[in-house]
Amino acid sequence: MKFNHSMNMDNLNTFVGENSLLDFLNPKKTITPLVELPSKLNRFKKENGVRIFIKLMSHTTLFNVKHVTVYSMLENFKKKGSGIVESSSGNTAFTLSILAKYFGYEKTKFFFSHRVPIDKLNLIKLVANEIEIIKEPLCPDKNDPNSSINKAKKLSKESDYDNLDQYSNPSNPKGHYEITGKQIVEQLKHLNLNIDYLFAAVGTTGTIVGSSLKIKEHFPKLKTVGVASADDMTRLGARSKNSLEEIYFDWRSYVDDLIEVNVECAFLHSIKLIKHGLLVGPSTGHIFAGLLKYIEDNNLKNVNLVFVSCDTFLPYVNEYIKYLSNKHLADVVNEDLALSYANIQSRIRGRKYDQFKILPEVFVEKYKNLDKTSICLDVRKDSEYDSFRLKNTVKINLHDLEHDILGFVENLGNYHNVYILDCGMSDAAKLACLILRDQKINAYWIEGGIDYISKKWSNLILRSGSPI
């Protein structure tokens, strides 16, 4: 068997050698999908002859459109310092945290708005070196001396940090001219299609300016529509019309029209795309909602439209739960069990509870010789306790323990040892133990819980309906 060694490895999405990771992270090396929306997502397709395509810039190797912006800025920036400082609402910070090291930077620092979604903040905490939260809108004002934009500039002047400044760096739109716009042109020409409208969010406006400029070179009749936020206090990356006055780039020369969409519409339209397999975030839903409204308001017919996706929905899951009504979410049986467990996990995380653990074999020996100086507590639900329990145990409610801790301390203070049982899987005994330990009560939790004990020492168990 013979192999063709002249095969172009780039076309096979393969990256090898010492520069493999940098090549993999270079947005010029991969083409993101251009996907037509079928009739189930495009109600104008059959009746109006309108074709809608989504350019999935959420499917770069770093899963967001700012990947193009950041790579272009780093590629064209003359490095001076050992670190990078930037104002960012999330995606730029995440991408810079990953890419900076490949361009010789040792550290990253970001100024964040206090309105950043907590899931996104936690995501960036995994990859960045330092984050400072300041109170300001998600889209900062470059004219405010105390804005994150100007704080980043000031730190850059006074320290060993470079500030790429995505809000005024010409490499921002340049990247989208060379990559996003170019790919859209090539993909449409491959399909022998014209493009009549381009839709994109207006944040820094780098995406819409650079892409529009490139596409209009090949399709001069293109109309570009920016989608702005109808909410001044938006939690999305798009700006409101009011805050667009603060933008450095000459977006007016490239954007033919603007349309406003509110936050709720963004999440509703995003979830429609997600449920059909397009795993995009709320900013993309925002653009999609604006596009559909624009088609309807202008009675568009027999045209081709492209809109650019921004990122995925994964950093915003809690935001979706907040904004979407229950009819858009799955029915969950016994959801309180998961929520309760998650709450307990967050409470015990980082606490040294293992030092208060007692093995079940050791506990059983102590239990058999239980005297008036010791007590055994069961923190399971009432229904579980009523079903089966250890003889001579006292049922307590974890919620009551937390909210009447002084009463429990008064009642338990005379005991030398307090042993705590749960089912063995909930960690409720660990939390109860820590709560009591904080009050100087000599408490212990039993590994394996009542479930393990009931299997190995069934003679100690009192079951529902059995004689006491």
C-alpha cells in the first residue's frame, strides 16, 4: 500500500510539530462553518424566499468570535512588557489568557465590570492570572477616567504591562477583515450565492466593521445591519444606541442600519438555536432576534442574509435559567435533592472535615456502648428516617440546625460526643458536624452513613412497621 505524502495536512485539520498548538490556535488555519437555517428556524424561507445563514465564529478553536480579534492584535502588536492588561467583558479576557503565553507574555490582568455573569467570571478565573472587578456597565465608557478602559491604559503606562486596547486597536477590525469576512466571501462563492445582508452585534464593532469592509469588496450592494441592545444596563456584549457614541472605530461608515433587541428576546431566540444543535450563546440569540425582526419590519423577499455568532451558551447557563420561563426548561423530578446537595457541597468545600470522620466499624462499637454522655443524630429527611433508622437516634432537620443553632447548642452542650448520620451520599452529616464544631460541640460524622450500617448491622435497624 502506498501513501500520498504530498497531502496537505492543513486540509485534514491536523497540527503537528513544536508549533502545533500555536497553529491549532491560529484562527487563520481553520474555517468555521457557515450553516443555512432550515424552515423550522426560518419562517420566511418558503413564503418570502429569504435564506438565512449563520457564520459560526463561536466554533473557532477557542469557541468565541473574539478569538479572531485577540489573535490579530497579538500578531500585530510590538511587545514591550512581560504582561498584558485589558478591559474585557469576558471573551477577550478568556482568549488573551490562553494566547498571551504563545506571544511571550508571562502574566495577564483584566478589569471586569461587576455585571459580568458569574459563570463567565469563574471560567476566566481558571485561565487568567489576575482579575479586578469594578463597578461599571458591561460595555465601558472610554470617556470615563475611572472606566476599566482607562484603568488598563493607566496601568500599562505605569508598569510592565502592555495594553492592546481592543476598543481602539485597528488590528481588531483588521482580523475580521482578513478572517471572518474573507471566509464568508469564500464560502458564499463556493455555493455560487450572493449576500444581501450582514448582521452582527455592535460591541467594540470590530467584527461588523472588518467583516463588512471585506464582504463589500466582493458584494458592493451588501447592506450591513448592527444589532444593539435595547437595555442600557445590558448583560450582553452588544452596546445600546446611547453607548455607541463612545466607540472609537468609524462604524457608521460600514453599518447601514441599526436595530434594537432586549435581553429576554436574546435568550429566547438563543435557546431555539441551541435545541436544534447550534450551541450558541445569548449574544447570538440577540442578533438572530434582530435579524428576524428586521426581515418582518422591512418585508424582505428573495434575499440572502448572514449573521455572525459570538460564543457558546456554556458560560451563561445560570443566566438562561434566570431569563427563561419554565415552559422552555425540562421538568425535573426531585430537583430539590440536587439543589440541596449542591448547596451542601458549596458549604463544605475547603473545610477540613475528614479529621472529624469516624469509620462505621468504630462507630458501631461506640454505639453499642452509648451512654448518657453521647447522642446520635440523624439528619436525613423525615420520610427516610420513618422508613428505617438506627435505634435510639434523634431526628433533626439540617435547616433547623442552621437557623436555631443556639437552641441546639444549649441542648447538645452537655454531651461529650455527638455522632451524626446521613444516608451516606448527601454529605449533610459533614455539614452538620462542621456547624456544631464551629460552636465548640464535640461532633463527628459517620462514614458510609445509615445505608452502610443497615446492610452490615441490620439487627441495629428499626424499620417502619416493626415493633420497637
